[in-house]
Amino acid sequence: MKRLRTFAIIAAVGSLAGASTAYAGATLDAIKKNGVIRCGVSDGLPGFSFADEKGNYHGIDVDVCRAVATALFGDPTKVKYTPLTAKERLTALQSGEIDVLSRNTTWTSSRDSAQGMNFTGVTYYDGQGFLVNKKLGVSSAKNLDGATVCVQAGTTTELNLSDYFRSNKMKFTPITYDKSDESAKSLEAGRCDVLTSDQSQLYAQRIKLAKPDDYVVLPEVISKEPLGPVVRHGDDDWFDIVKWTLYVMVDAEELGVNSKNVEEMKKSTNPDVKRLLGVEGDKGKDFGLANDWMATVIKQVGNYSEIFERNVGKGSPLKIERGLNALWNQGGLQYAPPVR
């Protein structure tokens, strides 16, 4: 009886292994064959992903894709960017039109399960807020009873908005738009009293208005919005590379390694630094990459602090404080597993 049970377990494990093998590497193999990563980004959100007048993409979400391309090809330019609206983004990933979605997308249970996606980490911890014109005379979201609210369609924002007003026994009239720029222009034109979105997006949209100083982000944060890169279910090799590329940048900041000192830091006696930079151990082999891939990512794209500050932080027009996005040992939530 025990032998039959053992054989049954072996057969079941073998069946699962076979099923896994059928899918493992399919996306990654196609990316290597194409020689480029197809990255889905926003349709124009300063600080996160937007194209300049020459068509070059910039932003913290863009830098994530550049870092993954560096990990895989040693070249941050090996990326094809596809701008997507909130409605289009998930379908584009599910259908295989893109390889990774790096577009201020909230990690939720349904997206991570029923919709067939794997979130690879959190690029930016955010929360939903409200942007209003100062002349409205509102200092709190609790004063928005009866307001007309501009909101982007196809987002978790719509449900959060409804939940917030219902729980506070307030009424509102929603006006939905497919593109974030459309909703911001409607606020500016006075077609709605308030614009609601992730706070990071509100800061980004405010600087695009003709008179940004006339608008204020209200203090209330009504939701948790962990934003991060997403890949399809079915290719653990690709999932691991995207996930650990983000972790590497966070670990690098914690260890004091950045794009400017990476070569000097290779001389460090700290075992964690030596493993991170490929001086010690064989961590490239674990991912099917060059042994110094982590050092190359840091050198060509930067650590987490560098991509945050230049795109959305104090070194950018948005001037957003690190807040929840500070490292775990500096009062924030950013925390990455160790390289070992």
C-alpha cells in the first residue's frame, strides 16, 4: 500500500513538472530571439513614463524596463515602448502584445490570480487622493459632498471613489475618461470639481496644467496602491529576472552602491556587496545571465534612490518626498530580499 502511494506521489509530481516545463521559458525565449523587450507604459505621465520631443521615453517605470533590458542584454536601449491607456494595459499583457507592463498599475488579488498576472514587486507605494482648484475653497475630501468628479476609466480608482463616498454618506457625480490627460483637462476647464487618481499621478498631472499653483492635492489618502511591474503567468524564468532586477536596485541603495561608485565598490570587503556585484559567488548562473549582471544594471541605470530622485523626487519637477518609498531602515516600506 505504501509503495502504491509512493508511486502515485511520484507520478503526480512528474505530471506537474511536465506541465510546468511546457510553459517555462516561452516568453524569455521569444524575447531573446527578438533581441528586445516589449514594455507597456503609460500614455504620457511625467515622472513615470512619457516621451520627450525627440520620442525618447523617461520616467521611473521606463527605468525599470531599461534595467531589465540591461540585465538581459547588457544594453538599456533594447526596449520597445508601447504607450497604453488604463483600459488597454491589462489586455495588452494578457494577449502577448507586450512582455512586461510597467505602467503605474496597482497590485490587487484579482489581477494577481484570476487575470493571469504576476506582480514582480513594488516600484512605488502610492494611495488615491483628490486634486482641486483652490478657488473651490475645499481643504478636505470630507467637504466634497455633491461634487462632480473626473476619474479615469478601467482603473481601481473608480471603485475606491465609490467606496469612499458611500462610506462617508456623501453623493457624487462621476465623469469618466479613457486617458489621464483628458480628465486633467476637464478639471482645468471646470467640467468637474475634482480629479481623483493615485497621488503620484495627481502631482504629475498638476505640473502639466497652465497654472499648476492654482491647484492643490487634498490631504486625504483613501486607498493602498502598490504600483509595480507585471508579467504573465507561465514563465518563471522571466518572472524571476524582472523581479530580481527591481530587488537589485533596492539592495544596491541599502548597501551604498550607485552608478558612480560601482566600480570602486567591487573592492569592498563586505560579502553582501561582493555577491551583489558578481565579485564573489555565481549568482549570474542562477538566472541564466552574466555573473556581473547586477553590477551592470546599477552602473547603467542606477540604484533605486537614483531612479526615484531623478524622475519623481527632489531632482525632478514633481519633487515628491520619499515617504513610504524610503528604505525600510529609513522609515519607509522599500525592502528587498538579500542576494545570497
